[in-house]
Amino acid sequence: MPESVRGEGAVKAPSAAPPTRSIKPASWLRDTARRPGWLGDLSMLPALVVLIAVLSVLTEGVLTPSNIINVCSQSAVVAIAAIGATFVILTGGIDLSTGSVIGAGGVTAAWVITSTGSVLAGAAAGILAGTAIGLVVGTVAAKLPVVPFAVTLAALYVVSGATTLLSHGKTIAPVPAGFIEFSIDGPGGVPYSVWLAVVLYAVAQTVLTRTAWGRRVLHVGANVEVARISGVHVARTKASVYAVAGLFSAIAGIVLTSGLAGASASMGGPLLLNIVGAVVLGGTSLFGGRGSLLRTAVGVLFLGFVSNGMSLLGLASFDQQIITGAVIFIAASVDGIGRWSRRRS
Amino acid sequence: MRSASQWCARALRRQPLLPVWLVLVLALSGLYGEFGTVANFRNIAIQASPLIIAAVGATFVIMTAGIDLSVGSMLFLAAAIESSWALASAPAGVVFAAIAATGLLMGLVNGVAVALTRVPALIVTLASMQVFRGAGGHITGQQNIDLPAHLRGIGTSSLLGVPAPVLLAAATALGGVLVFGRTVFGRYLQAVGSNRAAALNAGLPVRAVTIGAYALAGVLAALASLTQTARLGAVQPSIGDGYELTVITAVVLGGTSLFGGRGSITGTVLGALVLTTAQTGLVFSGASPYVFDIVRGGILLVAVIAAGTRWRTLAQALRPAAVS
């Protein structure tokens, strides 16, 4: 949206009174064409800085290196799953089945790991299972005339029910010590899981901004009709996005399995709100077409520090639930208000 | 005689779920001898009651093209309030009023957030689902709390042989049918759901109608909670977990469109009966409770696809006429 040509000044420039003196950012910051895209993606960064500042005043030890690593490693699972959720939300869809695909991917991986002893084979099996589920969900949601959220709500319970049945409702363990180490230690004292999340974000951001598929995702989300007319295979793009979500959910499930030293069908369920919330908090629009992985990364860190701060303050888990829900709703309504005022002007 | 058969044919067209339910009941009765007993049907009716009450409320919300994922958490928070008032040994009337007020408040929170912000109902209720469950957990401290006898009365008493929960559900359904078909609010609901922009242009109070639908759903969720806890005799932390799927499935199965504007309370009641019958059948078959997760998810999927497909054939049938 080129804001500069939409202001009142642009319309009645010749007769307008000289603009009142106020502090304005440099012209290249106001001009969306010249402003680097990543700058807008970091719009939640000031809020994150304020949050960290407030938490530092309220409690001790927020900004110690060990606590920061702690926040990052505890956010890794949500971070990885949120990559897939970002792609889905960018097309204007929603995936409620993320949590149960995390469970399904993790349980599949843990089952293969415990029976063959090979972590690589387990990871491959888990990722394959998650992607396959995502592909089925996406194909149904995109090719049939249905409401996507209803399909993913149905998938949420079908997948978690099937996973619970196949795992007999038990936790699949034990997994090798080296696999558990993945979420505990790594180069520079930062766990491998965090490094993995960082690499995946870099890859996903590049795919979104530098590949034809990424452009198609944004295009479909911005305006389905225009995308269809300009030759984008809308149904295929939508289906692929859910498959990608299944892929990242499965990776998140494998990382969670390593963190919990075992996998159970229900382990991913409570993460759904945090995953969707991180995407929304970062500023990716729920209506599609506007957003990026950089935004989601900031959103994940924001939620990570919120829950870290609440734990440091000693809040009970149910009080944390209340605050998380409220924070996410407020973030979503800010996006809604922004959209509303742009439409009004 | 002829008018009777015509009436049957019309009823069948309007409620295609009725024969499905009858076949399900007959099949299960044939499979399991114990299934076809009066005691079991009575049991199914009692079990279906909270679902019918909550699903009637959800029908109003879905009619506006909205959605309420927080229904299970509303059930839990209402139950939590009930347990806290019960501990203070308040008379039943006061407790019931407090629960209804809680339901109204929760519904208003959802409705105001949906109507006055541009946040999709899905996200509003996903967030409020978390907030309500957290608040309920805060009140109960995640403990099982047994209810005193005077609050369990609804679950055990009966009038002329009909259990009280069933009476409540029947009254809710009847009220729903009347509100839906015989009131201005009902007409407005349909108008807002089928075309929001047109309703706005026609000067209808779109926001008030939306808020009203969610508020009604909140009150009915609280009523459902009352029936549910009275039957269980206790408030458990797991009350209403995953309930949103059952409720939405019952509504969609009953023929209410998720796109809004088209729906039926009778259909919702039948949908709730089909789901409860299927659940009872699974219990009789000795299947793991998780099978019901798969079954109701599958039923929702089939119902949604069936509803969508009907729309598509309708659109295809109408297209040549529009061109000529």
C-alpha cells in the first residue's frame, strides 16, 4: 500500500497550507517503495523491547544469557510449527490441526526410533507422516467446496484420535540420549533445536520472498480472484500450503519429542493457540496476503518472553492461559483496526 | 391419506437426517439386544440434552456466518462458578441465576469482540476459549468438586416420567424454533447471515443482532453446563474439553450452513441425537473412547463436504438460467 499517495496532502497539494512542522521520519522511511521490506516486518520489535524492559523491572534475571537461551529453546517447537502456520494464514486460511499433527509426527518418529534405533530414519518417517496428513487435509480443504477451518477442525480430532489409538494412549519412550541432547546442548551453548529453528526461518523467508511459489502464496492471499485470472493455480497453491504446514508441524513434533524425551499423541494440542498467536502477534494479517516469516519470528519471541516472564513472576498455569489468550486477542484486534482504518481512508 | 404421505415426503425433504437417525437406531438395536430398551433410549435422551441445548445456541451463532470455538470452555467456566457458589451453600435459585449471568457475560464478551472489532470470530473464540478455561481453572484450582444434593436436582428429578434434562432440552429446542421462525430477531439473523452487506444497507441492526446471537449462545452454554454437571454430580477440570467439535458437528449435520443464513433448529436437534446415538453405539461395541474422536471428526468432514457439494450442484443448475 503506497501510503504516500493516499494522504490528503497528495490530493490538494497546490492549494494546501504549508504543512505544520512536526517530527517526521526521513523520506526514505515514509516511502514504502524505497523503504526496505524487512523494516515493516519488524514493526513488533519496539513492543518486544518494551515487554523485555517491563519484565526486567518486574523480575530478576530476564536479560541474563542463560535466560535468553532458555526462552529461545522453549520457543523452538512453537517457532518451527509457526512457519507452516504463517504460510497457511498468508493464503487467508487457517490450520487448526497443527497441534495433532505435531503429536502424529512425534509419535511416528519416536516409534521408528525406538524400534530401529536410527534417529535419522525416525525423523524421516515423522516428516513423511506429517507431510502426508497435511497434503490430504490441504487437498480436501482446497479442492472441495468446503470451509477450510471445518476441515482442519475435523482433521484435528481424526488425527489425534488415530494417533492415540495407534500409540495405545501411551508415551513412546525411551529415545536415545543423543537425541534428547538435541534440545539441551549445542554449539556455543545454544541447543541444536534453536539453531535448527534459525536455519528453517532463513530458508522459509527466502522461499517466501525469492521463489515463484512464495509469490503465488502471497498473491492468493491478497486476492484470490486476481490470482486466478493471472494464471495462478489457486487450489494447488492452497493445498501445497497445508502440506508445508504438515511438514513443519512434524519437524516441530520431532523437536518436541526430543525435548520431552518421548512422544505422546496429546503433546501438541495445547500449542495451537500459541502457534496461531505467534503468527498474529508478529503482524501477519489473518485475512491473508500480508506478512512474513520475520514477523512471525518476532511474534514467537514476544510470546516466549510473555510466558517466560509469567513463569518468573510465579503465575499459575491457568492464569498464564488467561493472559496469553488476552494478549493474542489484543494483537489480532490491532491488525483488525489497522485494516479497518485503511479501508475507511 | 394422500395428504399424510405428502406431509411425510415434505418432512423427509426438509429433514433428510430423520431416516438416517432411524436407520442408525434400528441397526444398533438389531446388533445389541440391550440397545433397544426403554431404559437405554431414556439414557440417550438424557445424554443428548446438554448437547442439544448448547448446539441450539451455536446454531444462532453459525446462522450469522460466525463460529464459536469457546463453547466447551464456557461450559467449564459456568460449572466452575456453580461449584464456587455451591461451596458457599447458596440456594439453588441464586446459583442458577449466577450461572445464567455468567453465560450471558461470556456470550457478550464474544459477541462484542466479534461485532465491534474486525477480528475473525474464529480467532476471537480461539482466544476466549483459552481465557475462559484459564478463568475456570483459576476458580476450581483444577480440582474435582462434588456438587451438593440441591444442585444435582435437575439431573435426577423428573416430571410425569420425563427426566428434567430432557424437558429443559425440549423447551430450549421449542424456544429456539419459535425465536428462529416467529420473531424479528430470527428474521434478522437470517438476513445478517445470508448477506451482511445487504443487511447493513437495509438498515438492520447488524451489530446488535450479532451480539445477540453470541449472548444467546453463552446463556445456552451455561444452561447446558448446568444440565451436564447435575448429571455428573461434580465439576471436573475436563468438562467441555473438545466439546466445540461435537457442537459444531451437530449443527452442520443438521443442515445449517457454515456460510450462514441457512439453517434449522430441528436439524440441529436431530444432529445432536445422531451423534449421541452413535456415541452410545460405540460404547456398546466396547470401542476405545478415542474412536469417537475419529467418528465425530469423520462425520463433520462428511457433513461439510455434503453441504458444500449441494451448493455446487445448485450453482451449476442455476448458471444456464442466469446466462439466458
